Amino acid sequence: MIRQAGAKEVHVRITSPMVKNPCFYGVDMPTKEELFANKHEHEKAMGQVIGADSLAFLSTEGLLEAVDVDLADTSSRCIACFSGAYPTNLYLK
């Protein structure tokens, strides 16, 4: 639709890291196999699928810095949907 409106280029920026893993702690979301970012390894490939000239995500480190979280303190946060590192053994690879 943006191109139909006359845009010559489309650049998409996502203000979250790529969600590659499901949440087992209360968030209703697709399975790992159904997650878009899990199916496509690189931002370039994802951008092509959605028809964008470029696609970029916020890094996990950028997210934690933006919300002023101590990067070394892993006890106060769960970022398993981004990293795949679950705080419990609910998900075994």
C-alpha cells in the first residue's frame, strides 16, 4: 500500500528484538515453528518477504539499555523469546 501511494523505497524498523522463541510464562503466542523470525535467518530475507527495501530490529542489548536494566543481572528479567535462554527447564531443545 505504501508503494501504491508513491513511495520509492520502504524501510521498516522494528522497536523490538526478533522474537524467535515462544513464551511459556503467560504470553499467548505461536509455536517456534510458526514464528516469522524463526523461519528466516537474516533481516534481509525477512525484508524481501514483506516487500521492504530494508528491515532492522532493535538488538536485545539495545532493548535492555533502553529500559535501563543491568545487563549482568539476569535474575530480574526474562528475554527467552529473543534469546532462547529460558530461566527454567520448561523447554528442552
